[in-house]
Amino acid sequence: MRIGVITYPGTLDDRDAQRAIRLAGGTPVPLWHADDDLKKVDAVVLPGGFSYGDYLRCGAIAAKAPATKEVIKKAQQGLPVLGICNGFQVLVESHLLPGGLIRNEHQHFICRDQKLRVENNQTAWTNLFEKDEEIIIPLKNGEGGYIATDDTIKMLEEENRVVFRYLELNPNGSMNDIAGLTNERGNVVGLMPHPEHAVEPGFGPDTAVATRSGIDGLKFFQSALKALVNS
Amino acid sequence: MPKIIVEIMPKQDLLDPQGKAVANALVRGGNKDISGVRIGKRIELHFDREVTEQDIEEAKKQAKEFLSNDVIEDVVAVTVEN
């Protein structure tokens, strides 16, 4: 199974995303923002970073890139797409997911191991989690405050489209503690925290068992591989 | 140079931390009658020819769909300087 990872100018976490895909058992395929050829990949990850230096608005210019336009087209046909941090911002700016992401409420960049609850385990990227499973993966962002109109929030809650919610601490002022969302079909998922940084023992968040042993992020990528095998 | 000017402001009910910080500095500097500051964006689209009605329509479309995000911002003006 081949999972593409798009690199934009200013992307930081493309190599980590590729590594996560490899550790999950998939084949990572590097994709370039200016190229509208998605190389027949089975799924796509939009990684974290600061595409186009966050010019205009975070993710706004990347949303117009040739590779992204192809992703939008294919996502509407069911291609699994995961947007992480800046990738989540790109999904929102592409209108694949509703709402917007604004500067953290406290105005500071934040970097911490964040506890989340998996609210929806029916998506292409969360099907290996238990419903309400609590996980810990790193979070690092400056503009991660999720906002949307009251109607949109109501719709997201009613349709079970909030996939992850912040637990114990809301790190950026996101409405309803929303950390991640999915689209109607469940193939597109976007979240602020970084699953690709919690995939290998020795390099993940601390757990009760041992320091840096957390690998809760691995299931995101394994879920996508499972979804692809079953499709 | 002919240009179309697009002005964008953060939505009224949204916190504008930049404006708040500037307002605090102004008031500290003695301008105590300034009750608030909000900071938006002015985007100039330059042309090497006269701006047409069609250009303005396209600019309005881009202002709404790309230059601003209607969840957090309002396009407050699209004007032409020929």
C-alpha cells in the first residue's frame, strides 16, 4: 500500500510522516506540491510545518497548490487523506473540512505531550482505536484554535464528525475542545496534534511504563492500511 | 499604476490580539481617548493596463474565496485606482 506525503515549501514533518508510514507497514511516496501527479497513491498525508511561511493565512496558499487540487478532487471520490497540524489547516482552507484555525488563545506557541480522546473510530484513519480510547501524542502549534459558526459546531457534534477531543487541558482555546475532525464520508481526517511523532519506542511521549515509549500515533497509519485492504 | 485594493478585517466578534497590543501601547503613550484598535490587511493587485469591470468581478471573487477566510474575516472594501 502506497501512501503519498506532500512536501510544500516550508513543510517540516514530511520525513517523519514517511517514516511513520514505513513503520506501520506501508510504502511512503514523496509528492511535490508543484506536481499534479499523485503517482497513483492509495492515500495521502498532508504533513505539518509552515507551508509558504504561513503567508496570507496558515495553509491558504498550499490549498491552491497543483498537488492539493488533485487531492481535493480525489478526496471527494473517497481517497483517504490525513492532515496533520499545518496539513489540517490546508484541509480547512481547501474546504474539505469546515471551520477555521486561529492563533492560540493564550498567544503562545505550545509544545507538549497531549492527551486526546478518540471520539469517532469509524474513519479511515482511526478504525483500529477503541471508541473513547485515550491516547497521548505530541502537540506543537501556534495557530491551533479551532473555530466555526454555531451551526457548524452543532452539525459536527450531531453527525459525530469530531474525531479527537483534547482531554485535561485545552491547549489553544479550540471550541468544544476539538482537536480533530472528519468529513461526511470519513475518509478525510484533520487534527492539530502529531501522530507521526509517536510511532517508535524510544522516540515517543513518556508513558506510565517507560520514558519515550508512547506509540499511540502508529495506529493512525495502520488504520489507513487496514481501510485500504478492506476497500 | 492601475490597481485593485482589497481590504480585509478580522470579524468583529473575534479577538484581535495584535490590535489589542497596539491599543495598549497607544494608551500607555498618552493617547488615552483611543478606546480600541483593530488591525486588518490591505492587499493591492497591480495591473500594467487599465482595470476593467471583469477584473473587479474577479478580484471580488478572489477576495471572498482566497484572499480572505469568511470564518474569521470580512472583506470590507474592494476599490479601484486607475
